[in-house]
Amino acid sequence: MTEANDQNNLSRSNRKVAFACLGMFSFMIAAAYAAVPLYDLFCRVTGFGGTTQVAEQESEMVIDRVITVRFDGNVNHALPWDFKPAQRSVTLKMGETAQLPYIAANVSDGRTVGTSTFNVTPTSAGVYFNKLDCFCFTEQALEPGESVEMPVVFFVDPEMDNDPMLEHVKEITLSYTFFPVEQPEQPVAARADSPAAETNL
């Protein structure tokens, strides 16, 4: 009888451990998914890691201090694109709005889709780099041999002039890297015309 009780107690203990492990695993998965938007929000608010800001309107103030913005373009080896800025740098006053296109070309014989990430160096300047329009994090589809211009519209916040950590900074580099999209999102029209959509009607 004692042996049976011991086995029952052992089984209950094992179940408790299994449920505890399952609960911890589920929590870790949930935390990982939650961490992505929270980390993204943190980066956008603080400029951490060279993350730029998103502005809805142009700066209301332009100051005399000038800053040179250099542009860099990179492509992951798995994406058959040529990608580069139309010009390597521009010098402007802080608060002044500028627009510069990047040029992407599909050099393969098939349709390809890419999406880009970006960062600013020095990273501490990210909080002052404001983009009014940008192609980052948006899927870009190119047909064989197709070439497109993708503009970025931006300004450097004049508040940077008040940051003692950046008082000697004269150049900022904006860098983009394109990666292949393995499973591109379908346009709404394409999804509506698909056989699966007809089956669900």
C-alpha cells in the first residue's frame, strides 16, 4: 500500500513539474513576442541603437549649424539586387528638410521581393534624425531587370545642437540593408481572387 501511495505521489509530483515547465515555456514565448514591439517602441523613443524617429511634419525651426548626412546602401547576399543611394552625401542646416532617393534594381531573371532595415551612426544621433517618408520595413517587389527609385525625406532636429554629447558631431550616416522576403504578403485583390477565398464565400 505504501509503495502504491509513493507511486501516486511521484506521479502527482511529475505532473506538477510538467505543468510548471509548460507554463514557464508559454510565458517565455509570450514574453518574447511582447518584447519585440516594446523594444521597438523603446528604440523609437530613445533613439537607442541608431533608431531614427518618425515625424508627421517638417521642423518649425531651422538653425545655422550644418550637418553632413552620408548615405549607405547594402544588400543581403541572398537578394539579387543592386542597391545604392543616388548620391553619397548632403550637407544641410539642422531643421532643414531634404529628400534623397535610393535606387534598387533586380539583376535576376525572376521576380524578387525585399524589405529593408536601417540605422544611424553615431547611434546617439538617432533620436534627432527624423524621417517624414521612408521605404523601410515595407515590402518592395521588383520584376526581372526592373529598377525603381525609393525616396527618403528627413531632417535633423535642431535640438541636437543642445546635446553636449553631440556638440562636435559634424556627420551622420544613414544606412539601409535589404533582405529577401521568403513569403511576400499577397495584395488584398490577389487574396480575394484566390481559390481559397472563393471556397470561403
